[in-house]
Amino acid sequence: MPTVLTDVFRGHPIHLPHTHQPDFTSLSELPDSYTWTSKDDPLFTAPPSPPDAGESIPLIDLNHPDAANQIGRACRTWGAFQIANHGVPLELLQGIEFLTGSLFQLPVQRKLKAARSDTGFSGYGVARISSFFNKKMWSEGFTITGSPLNDFRKLWPQLHLNYCDIVEQYEEQMQKLASKLMWLSLNSLGVTEEDIKWATVSSDLNWAQSALQLNHYPVCPEPDRAMGLAPHTDSTLLTILYQNNTAGLQVFRDDFGWVTVPPVPGSLVVNVGDLFHILSNGLFKSVIHRARVNQTRPRLSVAFLWGPRSDTKISPVPKLVSPDESPLYRSVTWTEYLRTKATHFNKALSMIRNHREK
Ligand SMILES: C=C1C[C@]23C[C@H]1CC[C@H]2[C@@]12CCC[C@@](C)(C(=O)O1)[C@H]2[C@@H]3C(=O)O
Ligand SMILES: O=C(O)CCC(=O)C(=O)O
Ligand SMILES: [Fe+2]
């Protein structure tokens, strides 16, 4: 039984063509292999919400006395929100943005020295969900879990220790923030530490684990026909996303279509992931989101993907299941779920859904 994310894809190889990345900067036309239509993604041409409709995910001040309720409401309606006054130092946000920018600026031969292997978890490469789409995405990524020391030494023979330090500090801040946000949203449903014993410091200091996903979306000659990162939900409990000052993230709502999440300097975006949807017995929505690209400014984002330890079984909190019904989902560990997702992608949730008797 793997206990760390590093082992999740061991024995479950995913072959991805990292080494066939083009030199994005040299292309003046969008190659056919990067041109998306609704045949490649049924949601591709879903209507964008008109910007004047003013609809977007709420921006919540974490210091506001009503923050817990606002977060709970956002998790139920949108599955996403932005937060201000989150307590993560601005220098650290700038530090992780600087690191991400300098990583992707390295020559491609250097980045490939740290390429993610077919059975590996960490390293440089194309989005893991690429194998489910016929067209390529206009982006490159770098996944980190555990110590980035070995990879960073290959990328930056001189400066790797400074960069490791930034990652360590960033993860520490994100971990604290993620568990605070989880408890605020659960408290809004009346769920307390008594109901979820595995998620308390008194049960184990290391009851959660995480990965960092660094994303780069280069400028694109024909952004309207390209896709930065195809629509997906995260498999996490929660994801905390930092985006640089360039718009591109969109969330999907059945009633509005695609809604852009405008960058708000210094704030962070929070997404509900599939495991939180399961834990809340479907009350919180795991949000479908994607990243679009543009013609003038490169975009960077850093996703902190946060979930339980690999040996923790996640199942709907009994308090949230009505007495005359069975829970919506059966129990699953993060590792099992990541593997299900790696094989079945957006059918993963329905595969662990319990079938209700009439
Ligand atoms: C801990 C995680 C969560 C992963 C897999 C693994 C590391 C990278 C994450 C992402 C990041 C990009 C979208 C996604 C869909 C992908 O392809 O890689 C995510 C996926 C998931 O949330 O399922
Ligand atoms: O770049 C973005 O805004 C989205 C990134 C994302 O969804 C992810 O890394 O899971
Ligand atoms: Fe995501």
C-alpha cells in the first residue's frame, strides 16, 4: 500500500510525449494538432458568460466574521471562491511566481533533464490529462511532491537550494491555510472534529499530503482556437491556486457557461476537489475548470493540490447522509481515486457512486 503520492503511478504507467513539445515561442501559426473544436471537447464552444453579467466566484475576506458561511455557500453553489487576507506573505507569493517563471524560461534541453517518467509523479511535462484528448494543450507543467532537491539540482546546478527553500516555505503556508479552509467550510455544515477524526492534529500531525503543480501558458498566435488546460475537476479535497496577473482560469456553471476568474493581486483561488465532494456527500461541488491562453502575455499558475494521507478512506460524513438514504459514494483513498481518474478521467466520480434503491 503506497503511503506517499510519489508511488501512486508506480505500476500504473501513463505514457505522455513530453519530449515532443514544440518551441512555443517560434510558432507564428497554430499547428493543427493544437487547434480545438467542439469535437475535441464538447464544452469548448459552450457560451461564455457575458462579462457585463458581473457573475464570478465570490471574493471572500478571511478576516470577515461571516467568512465560514460565505465559504460554505461558495462551496455549494460554485465549488470555488477567491480569498483575500489569507495570511500568506506577499513575498512568498512573489517568490513562487519568480521560481515558476525562471523554471519555464530554462532551455528545453535543461527542463527535459527533469522530465516526468511514465511511472513517476514529479517532474517536467505535458498535462497528465493529455491522453484523454486528441488535441494538444498550449502549456507545459512541472509537478512536485516530496523534496524537489533532486530535480532542482538538475535544473539549477547552482541555485537549487534557494528554490527548494521557497517551495518548502510555500507548502508549509498552504498546508495551514488548506486545513483552515476545510474546517471553516465543514463547520458551516455543522460538521465538527468529532465527526471526522482522521482530520485532526490530535490524530496525527501528518494527516494530509499535497503536490504542487506549476503551469506555464506561453503567448499563443491564435488563442481563440487553442486550449491551455482542458476542462477537468481536481481529484483533491481542496486546491489553492495562485495565478499571476494574467487572466485565463475559467470555471463552468450549468446556468451561466464559462465564467472567467479575474486575477485579484495578492489573493488566492480555492477549488473544491472530487474528494471534498465525496466527503460532503455531494453538498459541495467539485468545480469543472479550464485555462485559456492569450496573444500578448505569458500566464503562470501554481496549484497546491491537497488531500488526505494515502491510507485514509474518504467517505461521506454520516451526519450529512439522511437516515433513510444510503451515502452517495462508497469509500475511497486518494491513491485509489487518482488511479481511477488516470484511467477513466471524468467518469471516475460516477464509478464510485452508490446506486440508490428506489
Ligand atoms: C495530486 C495530483 C492531482 C493531479 C494529479 C496529481 C498531480 C497533478 C494534478 C493535476 C494538475 C493538472 C490537472 C490534473 C487533472 C492533472 O492532470 O494533473 C490534476 C490531477 C488531479 O487533480 O486529478
Ligand atoms: O492554470 C490554471 O489557472 C488552472 C490550473 C489547474 O487547474 C491545475 O493545475 O489543476
Ligand atoms: Fe485544476
